[in-house]
Amino acid sequence: MTLMLLIRHGANDWVHGRLAGWTPGVHLNDDGRAQAAALSERLGDLPITAIYTSPLERCVETATAIAQPRGLQLRLVEQIGEVRYGEWQGAELKELYKHELWPGVQFYPSGTRFPNGETLGEAQVRMVQALDGLRHQHPKQIIAVVSHADIIKLAIAYYVGMHIDLFQRLVINPCSLTAIAFERMGPRLVAFNDTGSLEHLRPKPEPPAETQQPADGAEPTASASPAERSVADHGEAPPAATRHLEQEHV
């Protein structure tokens, strides 16, 4: 049996609002470095024999925090790098939500190509090919693979038999660990999106509703919510999928 630890890189300043993709120079911020150090400590004396990483800085820095205390060398693998988002790379997510391709990315990713980039199906194929190659090199060992949210979600969907068009239902938080055991009877998901904390499950407080000054004889009214304003402006509420994506895609 091979046990594969799929680890997303730690937080960076692009996590909230922009699609980093393969943009060079995106480094872990203070939170990300703390997350990586905490994950390394949490892994304890697990007998990890090799650490593979996406070549992008935010992954290399996360992998380094795990490798150095264990005396392991990093092995860079381009195939496990981020999705090739093409012209979307570097864009603000709030602008991409309005793009005509956005519904396809959310609900028909198997057949939607990023402008001058790859499809998520193509990204899934290269990621799975890379992971299958790595696990065959390490029978009966534990290996760590540091990569990115979307590409990890695509791999999980493949190994658990989830159709790729449903992969956006998965959530992978910064510096989370997902573990897949490759056994004789097939892959088994033995840990998922584990951050060592349940803080990400805590409901976020709603911002207080603003009230408008009533006209003479009128009742005070609360101002429209962002979703309601979007309905008024565009004819429909933003899809639920957009509400959690600030943590995704970077």
C-alpha cells in the first residue's frame, strides 16, 4: 500500500480575490508560513520518504517547511503544478464571476476551456498521470505531494469516482492535508481537507443591515444585500459557488 498525502500550499496575499495561476513571485504570507510550520509539526514522526512539489513558489515554500526538519530533498514536478488558466491568470475573481464562461467552469468543467489555457479535464489527466507515476515509484511508502486547490480537487474526484462536473463540490483549504491510500482493492480516501482545526466550520458573522432614512410617513427599510443588489442589476443572484471561491483557485 502507498499512502499519498496531498497538501495544498499555505495562504498568500492572492488567496482573497485574484487568480494567481502560474504567476511568478506569489509567496506565502505570514499566515501561510505559520500554517506550513504547524502542518510540519502536526505530521510528527510519520515516516515520509519523499516530498514532491509544484514548482511554484508558494508550494515550494510550503514543502520546504515540511522537508527541512526531516532532512528530505524537494523534488519539483511540473505536472502537479496549477491549472493553466490562460488569459484568466492574474484576474480578479469578482470580474471573472461575470464572464460568460464562468457557469461552464462551475457546472460543466469537463467541456469548458479557459481562454488560451487548458480544460479542467486536461488538468485532471496530467495530475492523475503524475500521481500514478509517483505512487508506483514508492510501493508501501508514504509520500507527500504539495500542490494547488483545483488540481488536488480534480485528483480526489478521479480517485473516489466522482464525475469531474461535480468536483466544485469539494473544498480544499490552504495548508490542508488529504490522504489517499492505494490498496489492492483500489484507492481509499482516509483523510480529507484536514487542517487540524474546525475553525473553518464556524459560521461567519453577518454584517449588520444598514437602514435608509425614511421619507415622511414611511417605515425605515433595510438596504439591499449584495445578492439582492446583484439581482436588481443582473436579473439573478450570484451562484452559490461564488460565495466560497475566495479560498479557491490560488
